[in-house]
Amino acid sequence: MNWLPIQVEAIPVLLAGKDVVGQSATGSGKTLAYGIPLVGHLGVVSALSWAPSGERLISGGSDGRLRWWELQSGQCVRVQEAHQGTVQALKVSPDGRRLASCGDDGPIRLWDLESGEQLQTLRRDRPYERLNITGIRGLSDAQMASLRALGAFEETIVGG
């Protein structure tokens, strides 16, 4: 890989665990891209998180994907489809074993940081989650459908 002069200067400082302050005149929102080339996301890199070892960087983009980057080689070593829409935030767990991602689609996804395997999806309750609307009268079919779409349910009577 052909590194830019700024990359040759910035990457060793980043690997040493020090902060780097940079200014970019691109206006594209990819200010960190001068320090570490994140080629591969279709669109904007929207979230970054360092692996505790300092040897890997995980990026999330407007393409909804997560990418694991090996810093010594500058290579992308793993890609995962993560969210529908932009990845908004990434956070590595304190023990360094898990990665949490959240995106425009709402759920928080937990990943094994080493293998990239998705472990769990956490969803927020919808406004009428677990509301029993069995036998409710006076609502139109459209209103009942809206309540069901927002988490309400109707009990089914079998053999009645």
C-alpha cells in the first residue's frame, strides 16, 4: 500500500496510543481518513472504534456495514452487514471481547470482536408493545392494524 506522508506521520502516533488532532479541508466529514485509509465503505465513514489491542480499528459507514481494519497492513480483514441505513455508533466492551453497533434501523447489535459473529440483537419496545386489544370495539380496521404494527396483539380463540 502506498501511504501518504500524513499517514506515515500519523499512524505510528495513533498506534502508540496518543491522540492526533488534524484538520481537513475536504468538507466530506471523513476527517480521520487522512490518517487511516478506510477504502471500501460505499459512502461516508460514520463511526469508528479501536480494538483494545490497538492493532485493529472497526469502522461503520453509511452503507450499513462494519469493517475490521488491520492497522499494520492497512487491510480490511472482515466485512459484516450490520444495519439498514447508516451505522451511527460503535463501542467496544470494557473487557475487549464484544462490539456494540447501532444504526438508523433502531436495534443495537452485539458482535464478537474477534470472530465478527453477531451475538445478539437488542430492540426497543414499540409504543404499544404487549398491549392486549382483544375485544376492543369502536376502532376501524386501519386503526386496529396500526395498533398491531406498533406492538399491540389480539388473542386468538381456538375452537370457539
